[in-house]
Amino acid sequence: MSLTVQDQQLGPGGPDPGPRAPAGWGWARWFWRTLRSMRTAVILLALLAAAAVPGSLLPQRGVASDPVAVPTFAADHPDLYPWLDRLWLFEVYASPWFAAIYLLLLVSMTGCVLPRCAQLWRAVRTAPPAAPRHLGRFAHHQQWRTPVERSGEQLATAAAALRRRRYRVVVTETEVRAERGYVREVGNLVFHLSLLVLLVGIGAGRLFGFEGRIALAEGDTFTNVSSSYDAFTPSVWTDTDNLEPFSFTLEDFQVRYAMDGPQRGDPREFKAAVSYTSEGSEEPQRLEVRPNHPLNINGTKAFLTGHGYAPVVTVRDGRGEVVSSGTVIFLPLDGSYTSDGVIKAPDAQPTQMGFRGLLLPTAANGVKGPYSAFPDALNPRLVLTPFLGDLGLESGPPQSVYELDTADMEPVTDKQGKPVVRALGVGDTLTLPGGAGSITFDRLDRFANFQIAHDPGKEISLVAGVLLLVGLTTSLAFRRRRVWVRLDSDGDGTKISIGGQSLTRWPMPPNDIHDVVAALGQQPRASEE
């Protein structure tokens, strides 16, 4: 049996066909080409938006403005919570699957945008192409004959008319090539680059930023170290040991409410007067912090997010010694700023003391008992329920400053055996039976909530967003088009052909052709007008 030439080459003893590429490289090239396509980038962008939906619908861990949202959801939905937690739905933006989508989108946009930007840049720098053979096929065209042989003067006249309309012009021996609207391609270039910069800015904020929450009573001072925060949420690469060095003191907090009308009790203004010092400053500087007007120290911003009341109390134990004195923050419960809080005196002798309190800024009596009729402090009352016993601070799990563990405590009772409940006005004192101690309501201060955030990618994202709008507007507002003027000579004279082509979906302005025709001494055709 004879062998063909191909069989002889591939058979034993034949010439070596050379190294072959591993089969896996073909799949790798296919994956890379698919990943860097614009269609894949759009799909990943839509998928990222869909993946962010659970982060908007479900409470998230590490949100400084509402740190108890996730524990509250877990308590309200004990069966559903473990399954959602396994899917990272309470920390969507830190989940592996969200990070995978984001990284794939970033790689896809990089592989898609950078080559496209290079292509657009080459298109901007490319000279207008030669005229097509049949200019009469274009919607905007005109041609006529002249007995004059081919004239360079006519080409120069046409070129000057096009330059007056801001065309970029190339003149050859037989034709004029002109193109306008390159700024549209520049807009495309800016638009695509801004998308990539926007992703980088968002990623920088998620990797290097942080967010924290604090509550300051009037006169209190905050120093920007991680241990001073009530709630602190750093990002993956946040340098918590080298936060921006500054401190500020809440000097005064003012709030004004609507006093009458259908919106009575709605806040009209609230502002915090603070004094702050930062690195390099010798004297404290004063600033008024208001909503949307934060304190900004080198990119670390302190936003005013809320406020409430902080009673100032003095607690004396059974020996008459002052064992607790100062402001105690009470948390608002409703729109009238009825607030609750606890007061603890762990150093009291012979036994520790604790108080559950309810603050009524404008106390009034109702059918169901006392309530606050207005959010401002027009008639403040501090309703206290005292307890004696072990506060549980030295054993067991850590306690919140806003909760009182009464498992090892007994309520203080009167002679009838009923728990003591007393409403105090400013300056009043509650003396406990049996000489156990006393508490005095000295005055009523206010406190302010601040959200402190550092997002190094915010400025990058802002610039990218502005460039995105500028690039998109430019690419939509400008039209790219081409015009050709060609002279074809024969024995009977010269045929002058003019044609124009729009490179966008919008038609070409007819005046571009009209001006060239008029400059060459002709009238535009009726179909061109």
C-alpha cells in the first residue's frame, strides 16, 4: 500500500511537524476574548447592579448609622437569618461573590476600554481617507462640468471653504479630503476611560476607607483613634494605627423647631458649634457643622447625622459620697424625642446602684400616662426607676452602656412594697429609702451624633463621573462627517464632483455642501436645499 505525501510526512520517520500549542491555550484565548468584549462588560455591569440589590433591601453589618440593624433582624427572623447569613447577604459588599463580580468587571473593562481607547486615538490622528469612486451614491452630493481643465485654484478654493467650517483638510493633485467632528471621538475616548477610572475610584474607597460613628454630649471631646469610636468599620487595607490626627470638642448644639401650624414640632435647623485641632495647628479653630456641611480634615469628614438629650446627674451612695457625676446620653424613641437610658454607679457603697430612666422633653399627662408633647425641652422631666445589687460589670458578657442588667439586682420599693418610680424636674433629687443613696437631676444638655468617614476614592469617582457626563454629552452632541471634492479631467474639460457622508445616525448638515458649491460659483441643487 502506497502512502500519500501527507502520510509520509506525518508517519514514522517523517519530518518533525514542529511544536504544537497546548490545547488549553485555545480555551484561554477564547476566555480572554470573551471577557474583554463590550457585551461581557455590559452583562457584568448589570450583574453587579443586581448583586447590590440585597445590600439595599437587607440590613448590613458594619453600617455605622445603624449598628444594631442586623441583630434586630436576626431576633425578628430566627429561621430565615442563618440561611441568609450563609450567603453573605448581611455583608454583601464584602462577600466573595460580590468581589468576584467586581474584579471580573474591572478586568473586563480594562481589556475592553484600553484597546478601544488606543483605536479611538488612532482614529483621531488619522488623516481623512481618499474619496470613494462614486460620490453620487451619497445622499449629499452634486456634480457639474466646466470647460476649464483641472485647476489647482478650484481645489484651493474648495479647501478654504471647508476650513472656514472647521474641517480638517488634505489637498492632493486631484481632490480635497475633509473631515470634521473628531471631538466626537475624543468624547468617546473620555467616556470609556472615565468608566474605568470610576471603577478604580470605587475600589479605592472600599479598600482604603473607613466609617465610624460617635455620640458627643456638649463639652465632650473626640480624638480620632479607633478606640474612641462607638462603632468603627475599617476597610480591608485601612491603616487603623495611622488615622488622620485631629480632635474636636462639641462646644454647643442648637436646634430650632416649628412652633405652630401643621408641621409643628418638625426641625427647622440644627447645628453644632465645634472647636478642633489638627496636625500642624497651634490654636483650636471653631467651625459650625450643619447637615451637608461637615468638618473636613484632610479628607476625613465628620457629618452631623442626629441629636438627642443628655441629662446631667449626680449620684451619691449610702455614705453620701459622689460616685457618679456627669452627662448620660439617652436615645430618642419617637419624633417627640421621648428618650430612654440607664445610669450606673458601680462604685457605690454598700451596694451598687442602677437607674432606668425615661426623659420627657416637654412632659404632659395623657390617658395612658405621661408623655412628651413637643420635641424641644420646654418642660423636661426625668422619670427614674432605681435598682440595687450587682450590676454584673465584672463578670459575664460585655454590657452596652444603654442597657441595665437587672438579673442580680432588686428594684427599690416604698413602704407599700411597690417599686419606686419618680419624675424629677431640673434641680430635683430622688432620695432612696433606707439611706441607700440619692440622685439629682442637675440640668439637661444635648448630644450630637457624628458619622466620620474617609473615602480616598470619592474624589476620583467624582472626577470620573464628571468626565463621564462630559464625554457622553460630547459624543452625542457632535457629528462626525466627511466631504470630498474631486476633479476629473478629460478632453472636453473637467468634471467637478462633491460628496458628503455622515458617520453618525444624524444626517449631515446641507450647508457644508452648499458653502463649497457656492465658493466654486455654482448654485446648490434643489434637492440639497
